[in-house]
Amino acid sequence: MVYPRPWRSARPTVLTGPSSTVGKVRDPSASPSRLLTRDRWNSTCRPRKAEATDTADLRLLVLPDLHLDRWIAAGRDPLDHLTPDDFAGVDLCILGGDLTNEAINRWPRVFGWLAERVEPSKTFAFEGNHDYYFASIDDRGRHAEIAAAHGVGYAQMGEIVRGDHRFLCTTLWTNFELHGDPRGAMVAAERLMNDYTMIRAATDDHSRLRPEHTARIHVRHRAWLEAKLTEDFDGETTVVTHHAPHRSCVPPAVANGPAYASDLSKMIEQYRPARWLYGHTHIPHRTTVGVTDLRCCSVGYPYEDSRGRLPSRQDVIVLPQPHRRSS
Ligand SMILES: [Fe+2]
Ligand SMILES: [Fe+2]
């Protein structure tokens, strides 16, 4: 793969238009105002071969922490372990945050790069912390517009339905309560985490982002997720978040653990999603909480790969057709 270099040669895309799509998941092939529903998928998005039918497996590619700017700068391809046949078989690709730094200028390059591998109409994206760098935490309306301009769905607090599978997507952030001292964790995070120097809060007089801001966003994202999990769904639920949902995701020795994970054990065990896929930690981890398969899918930085810190490259996940409760 030959990369155009340097990264800065990518021209910013200036986009105009309404930001009314924020918080909704759109079928990129549809008119902007129409939401993607199971009926619409089954009736209007009939894809090639037998995918997303009542009997076919669903082939899922979840890629949090792609950090494509870093890989391009290193002259490397983070997905060079996947073949053209692997990409051709993907039914759904979810970019789970940290696509790059500086989303407004760099997401167009990410979507162009990925479009050479996966059809944009099968791709959805939402932000991690890095996507807000050099900009405002309140820019997600612009991010939705950029995604739409490239035929990609925007999935911040978004539900994607494919046959008998649903995917609930949100950044999540954290509540800083992982070690039982949220005040101390916030002070440490503000001192040590780049998020609180690289991001501003436009709705708070363009001040520096503070842990109090992200803790409030966590409450909003978590409330949305819990409301969705209470809705009846006759199929299988997969949660996709950028930040981690369980204390096992972060070793105790990791500084700033409360900025990487919240302990949502009760939510996981109460609502029993089939799986919860996350990123942000860049730490390979897989466990079971209750009946839920919990898995870190971080792609990570190229230097982490070179040092063997990411021993398992992210592969296509094959989801069998779930058993219907009412069939
Ligand atoms: Fe990351
Ligand atoms: Fe992150």
C-alpha cells in the first residue's frame, strides 16, 4: 500500500448543512432524514450474496483506536493483515472512536482510505477522545456532516440494526469512580491526560475541557445506553463504546485507570447484552461478565504493534444468526 505523505497535505473539507442528524443513525444510502430501521434494512438495503438474511452470519469489523494519522505518518497499514476477500465479506464496519486526532480536518482522509476497503454504506463512525483534539467537545454536529458527506453513517448515541442484530454505539467517557475517589481521579486526569489540554468546551466560553465536562457527558451517554437496553429487542444486542465498561479492562497498576474505564458491572449483568466491544485502553483483554462477552478491539498505535503490545490484530468477527425468541 502506498500512502500519500505527509499527512498535512490533506486539504480540510469545508462542509455546510444542517446538523439535525446528531444522535441518529442514518442509512447513508438513504435520504438524510430517514432513519435506519430493521424494516428499511430488510426492504431497501438488500446487499450482495446472502448476507444479513435470516440465515446468514453477519461479518462485523469493529475498529476503535484506528489512529490512522499515526499509521500514515509511519508509512504503515493498520489493516494489512486482512485480505481483499476479508474486506469484501464485511457486512458492517464500526469505527469506535479515535479514528484520528482533529476530526474536522482528518476524518475525510480516514473515510477515503477506508472506502478503498469497505463500502462507505456499510461503515458507521462515532468519536473517541482524540477526534476532538485541537477543537471543541461540542463539534459533533460537524462530525455528523463530514460522515454524511462521505456516505458514512454517524453513530454517536446511535442504534444500528442488521437483521436480528442490533448495535448500540456511544463514546461513553467515564465517571472517574473506578477506584472509589472520583474527586482525586478528576484532579489526576486533569493533570496527566492530554484530553484536558487539547480539547476545548465551546458551550462553556471556550474554556479548557475539564473532567467535570466529560463526567457529565458520561451521564448522558450512559443514560441513553441504559434506556436503549431497556427496550425490548427480539434478537441479539452488541454494545460498542470507546471507553471501557469494567474494572477488569484496566490493570490496577495503570495510572489514571478511572479515566479509561467505569465499572458498569450492574448494567452489564442486568441487561445481559451478548457482547460489549470497546477500545481506548489499547490493552488486549477479553473476559466474560455474567453472560456478556467483553472484548477490547483497539487497533492502537503503530509503535505498539512493533513492540508486540498488540499481539492480536483486529479481525472480522463472525456473528451467527441469533436464536429468535418469538420464532
Ligand atoms: Fe486510542
Ligand atoms: Fe481514546
